[in-house]
Amino acid sequence: MKYYFGIDIGGTEIKFGFFDEMKRLLGTTKVKTPTENVREELVDLLYDIVIARLQKEKVTLDSLGGIGLTIPGPVKDGVITFCPNLNVGYDFDITSAVKEKFNKPSLKVVVGNDANLAAYGEYKILGRSNLSNMVFITLGTGVGGGVIVNKKLVTGFSGSAGEIGHIPFDLNNGRKCGCGGVGCVETVAGTAGMIQTANDLMKKEKSIMKDKTLTPKLIFDSAKEGDLVALKVVDSVSYAIGYMAATISTIVDPEVFVIGGGVAQAGQFLLSKINYHYQQLARFGTTEARFELAKLGNDAGFYGAFYLLLED
Ligand SMILES: [Zn+2]
């Protein structure tokens, strides 16, 4: 029996999924992401946890089928090009570093961008893999995603495919984006963008959110209660995402958009509003695309990393 690790490396925590070759999830572990001397500490930490788990199964390193890693930033040919969320500097060849640590050049190590692999995880499980074209949208602090075309994950030339939150949206809104641009979808539909819209509106309009700490949850809950400011914020988010999806559709023409990330907890309320705007903006047969909620939650990344291991 071979064993595999799908490991989702985030800016604050690292989630491990431990699988066997029958594709069964045998266990999960969560640890804090190192913040100092990250290159070394990170690889040491991965090594320690993998070895400990193999020992628990009473098997040797020979039974390790591979390690799949997700990174919160662009990845090109197994190298982390630049990742502000992880503080590893430029061009960190994590693939080679892991192989060296295990002292096993033949060890299979695959690395991918977190949103891309979350997309792949969502795609491979729960019966979606009979689809050929699917786009995953993650709504949280940022807006990200992953694109499956002809059953394959699209990573692109520079490893930046799926950075859909940076589709230019409203270039005149004057809002700076984390990517360095102005007016990306994320500046309206990301957490900071939503809060800014709410604050701007509350300068002129009454709201039950006044003097409360603004969060996406508060905004969506208030919208569900009928608060007009909150409803306008939700509408601006839904319009931005509907616009983004319609734009993607002209290129990819997916059967399904899967919506995940923390903000997706707003559920069907959000989905129906996105779909409303999408239907106004979509062209040709792309109006047939449907919107679904993600099913794997925070586990999507390590599932995707595991399935990528089986693929390559
Ligand atoms: Zn941007």
C-alpha cells in the first residue's frame, strides 16, 4: 500500500491530508505556518509531520507515494516565484528542498497554487469529474479561482492562470488592488472592497450596521434582514462576480461555476444574486452555465494537491 500527503500551506496555517492509494482520507492535521526562517522551518516541519504519520502507520519511507503542496501564490515548474503570504523571498525551489530533506531524489513532489488546487479538489470529487469544463471561484479576503478545461487544470505560462479576481472591472473606482493594479474585481468583491463600499454608503444613508465592526458576515446578515445599505453592497459584489463570470465564460464556456471561500457561506442568497447579474451579462450559450456552492470547504486544497499527485 502506498500513502500520500496533500498539504495545504496557507499564510497562517498548514493543513495536512493523509491518503492511501485507495483514495481514502485517513486523517488530517493542522499546524501553524512558521514565520521566521521560513524556507528551512517549513521544510523541516513538513518532514517531521510526514515521518511521524508514516511511523504511526508502521510503514517506512518506501511506502510514501508522494507529497502534493499548495502555495498561497504563483508557482512555476515547482518553484515559488514570489509569495508575500509566505515570506520565502523570490524563486524558492520548494520541490528540490523537500526531496533533499527526505534524501530521496525519486520522491514525487508536486506543487501548485492554492486556489488552483482547491479548484482541482472540488473538480475531482463529489461526482464533478464527469464535467469537462468548470471554473472555481473563491470569495474571501481576496477573490481567486481555478479553471478546468477539457478535464485539465489550467496553470498557464507564468503560473498565474486562475487569478480571476484581477480581471479589470471598474478602472475609474480609484481603488488600489493588492496586485498593484487599480479597479480589479477584487477591489469591489474582496473583503476590503465590500467594507469600503459599505462605509462609503453609510456616509449618506442610514444602516443597522452603523458603529458595528464590518465583516462580510455582518453585511450579508444585514442584507438578509432587508438593510438597504447592506443590500446595495451585496448587489455590488454580485454584479462584480457576475461580470467576472460572464467575462470568463466568453473564453472558457464552463458548464458550472463552483463558488467557495468564506464569503460563500452566504449560500443561495448570494448565488441567486450572482446568477441574476450573470444572466444579464452572459452571451451566446454561456447563459446555460449554472452556479453551485463548493462542497469541500477548507479541505479542497489538500484534496486537490493529492489528486494532482495521482495525475502527473
Ligand atoms: Zn488586482
